[in-house]
Amino acid sequence: MTESVRLDPVDLEILRLLQNDARTTYRDLAAAVGLAPSTCLDRVTRLRRSGLILGHELRLDPAKLGRSVEALLLVQVRPHRRDLIDPFVERVRALPESRSLFHLTGPDDYLVHVAVTGTADLQRLVLDEFTSRKEVARVETRLIFQHWSCGPLLPPQEPGPGPAG
Amino acid sequence: MTESVRLDPVDLEILRLLQNDARTTYRDLAAAVGLAPSTCLDRVTRLRRSGLILGHELRLDPAKLGRSVEALLLVQVRPHRRDLIDPFVERVRALPESRSLFHLTGPDDYLVHVAVTGTADLQRLVLDEFTSRKEVARVETRLIFQHWSCGPLLPPQEPGPGPAG
DNA sequence: GATGAAATTACGCCTAA
DNA sequence: TTAGGCGTAATTTCATC
């Protein structure tokens, strides 16, 4: 399940292109990597079957949906036991404001990325959905000024395994 | 640019379906919402032109790429001036370990989501790419136990605008 | 690679408000 | 008059051989 997938330079280039635009056609992939479209399809199908490609997702602009304020909530859930945290996780995931949820080490147990209509809506969310719960010991709210995605995710740079076999 | 887009119930259902699987065909969308495939194409094209749909992205499993440890880094950049933070942002975005970057309010200026091969790699990243920089005043590292995506992003529930015009 | 099947896309017409 | 929906046909993409 956590096994690494073997990838050659062509696979890496395909992954790079698809991370840049997941709708790149096999025809365009083929032109870029110098193979036939059908071969590119085979490659992508293999990457999909291997579990490396988990799926395709739509990237939306929350502001265009009327959710122009985004924030991160750092949440302590105490006591930190399964019978409390499992329902907490499911409740948070089901909130229409939630975008993403992390379970973390450190003083804060969870980090929740939320998108709301404004600061009043954020206050309501924090008070009514978090601090009002008795298992929520503390919430720290941080507004998001800006959010960037980063370059494509690729395997770590091999430092060169050396010539000996 | 930050204007909200007008959406009817059919648009919302299409957005919901596409967020569930961005590769849903127009034929399947059409069957689900009770319209013709060409009409669904028109709808999606409109959503795309409006800027609400920003793009399609590939969701990968970092562990399958050999990056089986993920962490969040809370970073203070001081002094917090454009001539220091702009290059910082670009450098962080270009790191092969970076997945996502936030500029925040609060005691920590930035939050960086990274994927590394292991804890040794994480230590190297923190020491060589962050704390070694003189503009980086502090880094706090939190391991990610688990990461969930949440339900589809939709407009806020209208509380009902009332019957009066 | 090639080929049939399927999906995508653009366009013109039609209906209803 | 205009916005939205439909159907069709040309093109492109998919999946199997």
C-alpha cells in the first residue's frame, strides 16, 4: 500500500505534464514525450492502477462562490481518544465550510482549512461548530492572506546509487 | 475578480458531480441533471469562463513516489518586508518537497505543507532550506498523521432572502 | 500502430420568458 | 429580444487488438 512505484524518465515527464494540466490529451502527451498516444494511454493507465494517481479533482475559486474569506483553524480535541476524535473528524469533514483537514503532532491536534463568506461567518463557524463542542478544548484562528500551490510532486532526487552492483 | 457567480440548481449539481470526479463525462452529467450533453458542455464552459472553475488537477499519492512522510512547517520570516518575503515565497514554492504554501495572520507568517522521504530528510529540509536562511526567524515542525479532503465546495446556504422584493 | 467506439466540441435552430 | 436548451455533425480521444 505504501510501496513506491518504479518510474522511468518518460513516466516522470508525463506526471509533470499532467500535474501542470490534468486535462492534457494523450495526443499532446505523446508529442511531448516522443511516443505514440496509445503508449501514453498505457503509461497513464498503469500509473492509475498502481495507485499513484488517485484521481482528478476540480480546482475552484471559493471567492467566486461567495466564500471570500479563508482561514486555518488549529484545534485541540481533548481527551484525545478515538471515541471522541472519530466523530469530530466526520463532523468537520461534513461542514460545508471545510476544505481540508489534517491530524497533526504538536500542541494542536487538528488543522482545518475553511472557506467562509466573511469574518462574521467565520466567528459563527468557530463558536457554533467548534468551541461549543465539549471535546474541543481550544481553537486558534488564522486568516489566510494568500495561498499558493507549488511545483509538481516528483520522486526525491536520487543522489546516484553508485556504479557498483 | 472577486465577484460572485450566479448559479442555478443545475449548476450546483454539476459542480457537485465534477468535484466528486472531475472526469465525469458530459453524457453522464446530462443523465444526472436531466439535460442534454451539449447543454452540460455549455454550462461547464460558462463556469470555466467565469473563473469559478480554475482548472483540473491530478491527485497523487506522495507515498507512492517515495515521499512517505508529510509535515507542516510554521515559519516566521523577519523582518516581514516585501523585499524579503517575496524571494522567500518563490524559493519555497520551487522546493521539490513543497506541496502548498499559505501566508497567514498570527504569530507564524507562513505555513508550508511538505512531503519528504523520511524524518532524516525532513531534518535536512528544515535545517538546510529554512533555519539556515537569515530571514527565517523560527520554524515549528508538525508531522501529519493523516490528511482528509472534505465534501464539495458550494455556495453558502442562503437563509432565504424573504418574499418581499 | 491502426481501428472502431465513444466523447468532445461548435453551431444552428427552437422554445419560452 | 434574449437566454437557455436541443440535436447534429465534425473532430478528437479512448481502448482494444
